[in-house]
Amino acid sequence: MKFLLSFLAVLSLAFGVFALPHSGSQLKGRSFRVERVQRGNRPVHGPTALRRAYEKFGIVPADLNIDLDDFEPLTKKHAAVSRQDVSEPDQTGAVSAASVQGDAAFVSPVTIGGQKVVLNFDTGSADFWVMNTELSTAAQKGHAVYNPSNSTTFKKMEGATFNISYGDASYAYGGVGTDIVNIGGATVNNQAIGIPDTVSDAFIEDTTSNGLVGLGFSSLNTVKPDQQKTFFENVADSLQEPVMTASLRADGVGEYEFGLLDHSKYEGDIANVTVDSSNGFWQFKSEYYAVGDGSVKNITETPTSIADTGTSLMLLSQEVVDAYYAEVQHAVYASSASGYIFPCNASLPSLSIAVGPRHLATVPGHLINFSEVGVNKTTGGKVCYGGVQTNHGSSMQILGDVFLKAFFAVFDLRGPSFGIASPK
């Protein structure tokens, strides 16, 4: 009890608990901003986002049985997000990046060998791969594909292959090459790029994105016979500071920025925690939680978390999920949706999760209302899907975009460390 009281006293210090280390070195190179682009006007159903997250991390729950026959489909359309041009101060290049499908993911334009394609930035993996002309004509349909033959700077890595798997139903594999990659004016001249000749249906059907930029640690990279570095690690030495920040706002106008901590994007101090990169993820201790204004409780099942820009939901220990929805009126676990649902007009409490040993990061309730899934045939009321769902006993909790949208997030290769601050 004495420890808990001390812990609570420290928590009252808000975001000033830790500060990110500041580099006093002179400008080493460019910083660059990745702003949002429109990814489409149809939101992804919560159960679909859950299935994708499970597939990515190989979580195979025994009761995964997504069937929404109990609900009438909704036909509501969401307004498109317009692309915004951004002024470019000295030392800064800018490209666009924005949410698609109701914040189910965030994508950004990337130039490879002079060809612009829209890709998903993913801190939960470490392979850079792109939809390309080596795929079948059917697989290319609806995608902006990269054509190695049209690049004078492409070089095939003879004998190299990659094979990235996000679970039984999501994968990409094939050959590897190098080319010049440009993101907002910052370039890597010989970035290793997966050139798959085979991808799963999940990637073929998702025409809002044309591949992934893996931003985890290179120990996760699947290229053989020699692992390759991520774009982030390759470009780090040319940046003012070896950092990537994420402002993934719920209004669809967030951005990524490399090389600079933009103080106009957050207020107060940045709460910083040491990252354990041994498993390739941006992983840290996460041993406590609180629902709304309730007491702080221990997380006993999975007291570690990773920050993952490539996952839509928060996948947490079952004990946290159950405790949260116990405070949501009429929330129920629906086997047909493999997750918790609730009336869309329900009042959702906030949820606080420990980031490191001393800081509770609070996600407001409105961000946890992830998506509408339909209309209850019995009551006629709209039913919504929770942005917090179980990790089914996985070895880590996954703090995806539902979490990250609440903060200004900093991925820092020094240390390495992960930091959050209150966004402006």
C-alpha cells in the first residue's frame, strides 16, 4: 500500500515526469514532415480491424467467429478528408499523410525511384515492401504499383528474398532490390525494398495502401540471407535528431515528422520511457491501469506493451478489457463480433494505461468508440464496437492508433525510448 500511494503521488505530476533527452549537436541534416492523404470514405468495421490485428501478430483465438448477422448494416458514408498542402521551411521537406477508412490506418506518399506510391507506416514491423509489377495483373488492380523497370536507380539484390507474415491470412514474399527512397525530401540512396511476387488477399483487397514502411527495429527484418536496416535507421544519421514523431489525430489530419521535435505540436513536457528493443518492437513496461476516475490497479497477465502505428485498436490484457466494459452501460461481449459492443449513445469512461513505471497515459472515452457496426434488430438502436479489445493472452499488449491518437508520440532511436505528450 505504501508503494501504491507513492506511485499515485508521482502520477499527479502529469506529463512532467520524464523529459526526452535533447541533442545539443548542430544540425546534421534535414527534418521532414509526412502529412496525411485521403485513404477513402468508408470506415472499417471494428471486427475487421480486430481480425487484422490478430493476423498481424499471429493471435489465433479459439472463438474468433466474426458474423454480424445479428445486426443490420449501416449505409452512412463518411466525408472524405481533403489533402492539405504544407509550407516548407528551410531544412524541411513535406509530403502528405492521413487517415483512411475511419482512422483504421494512416497512409503516406513515398517516392521510390521517382515513382510516388502511398504506403502504410508501421512501427510494428521492419520490412519495407511495395506492390509492384511482379505481381499478377489481378493483384495489381486498384493499386498504384511500383515498376522497377522504370527506375534507373533500381538494383536487384541477387539471391535475396523476404517473407513477411502477419498471421495465417496476411503475408507478402518475393525478391528484394534497392532504390532511392525519398520521404519529404529526405532520401536513402540504397534502401532495401521487398518486391513481392505473392501477397495475401488482405493486401490485394486493401486498395488504400500499396505496401508498408516498417519502422520497428531491424532485428524483425525478414530479408535473407542478410537482414537489412529500416528506412528510419538508415536515415537517422542525416537527421537533426534521430526521432520520428506521430500526431495521428482523430479528425484525419495527423502527420508524421522525422528529425525534429516540433514544439508547436504539443504542450507541457514529454513523458519518456526506456524501450526494450530486444524483440524488435517499441516495447516498454506497462504494469498498471485505471478506468475513469477509479483506483489504479495492477496488470498481472501481460505487464508489457508496444506502440504500434500499424494496428488500429488497443489489444490489452483480458483483465483490463473486462474491467473497462464493466463500467460501460449495456456493453456485452458479442461472439458474432469477437469483441465487446455497446449502444452507440453509451457514455464511455476514459482508460489509463501505464507507460513505463511512473506514468499513466489517459485515453479519453470518445476515442474508444471505434466504429458503428450496425443496428440492433431487436431494439433498433445503433451498435458500436470498442477500440479496446483482448489480446487473448499474447505476450504483449498492443497500443495501436486508438491509443496514439490521444497523444503526440515520439519514437527516439537514442536509448532507444518512447515518449508521449499532450497534443495541441
